[in-house]
Amino acid sequence: MKVSQVNTLDFNVLMKVLSSNQITETEKTQFVKKYKPEIEQIMKVKISSTDFTTLMQQRGLRKFRPLKNSFTKSGDKILLAKALNIKPSEVSKYIRDTADAIHNVKELHSLSEDKLKILKTYVYRHGSKDELVTFLDYELTKSKNRVKTLYKTLTYYSGGVADYFIRPIHRMDNKTLIKIYNIIYKNIKQDQAEGNISEADGKKIAKWTLIRIYQIQNNSKLINAIKTYNTLK
């Protein structure tokens, strides 16, 4: 994409320009200056959960670019704040309070599905490991098809748990591995209790899950090792 190709400006176009690797920082700066009035109007518009999720999918994180990803996180926080209609400075507390509510109450009657969706999208991208674990538990608990949700979130490029651990900053330690597996196993047993899957299927899924989580953990270690090697070169 080139700046000269921009005819009309909306959220998606703005994010494509700002996140493009083909457009220089100088061109981006000139672009922001040129379209300042239009950008100001765009930023006043409330973002829907669908818009937010789409934007996150378009803003790919880089495996070995922590500074770029830090900048991306800052932008994502602003977008999330607008979607939630709160201040960016309130985002971290909002997520913590929601995670506490999930952990302690197990229900979020005061939080709409739209807001929960965008919070989960952000947490699976930038949240702490404990927040990730909490939101995963809630997602599986409330899922109408736990097995489908499980396979999806443990698959790369799905915006789920697997993608969270692609980044070296999000290493999967053994403690996190055990927490994630225990949550998944608990939900598999619940699926069995509800008659959604058989005991035999439950054992197969639990086995696949353990192997898959172990693979993700070791990929995480490999990614971090490559990052360290590139740094030392």
C-alpha cells in the first residue's frame, strides 16, 4: 500500500498506513499531518467490537521487534479505551477488575458480550499471563462448543492463546503451562459431565492438548533463543 493510493480515509485505511512496513516513517508523519482534521474526526468515533477485532487482526505483531510491539501496544490501548468508552489510563484497571470478577464471581452480568469480546482480544495480545489464563477459563466455560474453541485457540494465527506465546516477551514457563492445562482439563471433564463428549474422546483431547501446549512452550523457547542469537550477532 502507498500513501498516494489513499483516496478516502477511515479507520481501516488509517491503521493499514500506520502499520505498513512499505511506508517510511517520514511518509507516515507527512500523512498524519496532511489528514489531521480527518483523523481527529475518525478518533472521535466509537469503535465496535467487530471493528476492534478486525483492527487487531490487521496489526500483526513482530516476533523480534519489542520496540515496535511496544508502540503497537500503546496504540491498541487507545483503541480499546475508545471501544470501551473509557480513558486509556483506565484500561489496565478495567482489565484487572474484570479478571477479578471472572475469578471470584464466575459471571459477568454487567459486561456485555461485545465488551467481553474486545477485552479478550486485547488480553490474548497484550495481557499478563495470569489475565490470559483467567480469560481462557471464562471463554471455555461459556463456550457452546468447548472442543472447537479449544482447537482454535491452540492454533497459530487465530488470535488465541497460541499466538500470545509467539512473542519472546511472552515466554510460557512451566507454571503457566500447568495452569493452562489444568483449566483445559477441567473444561474437558465438564464437557464429559454434560454429555457433550465421551470419556474416551475426553482422554484423546486431553492428550492432544498436553502435547500441543508442550509444543507451544518449546516453540516459545526456540523463538527466544533465536532472538538472543540475533542480538549477539
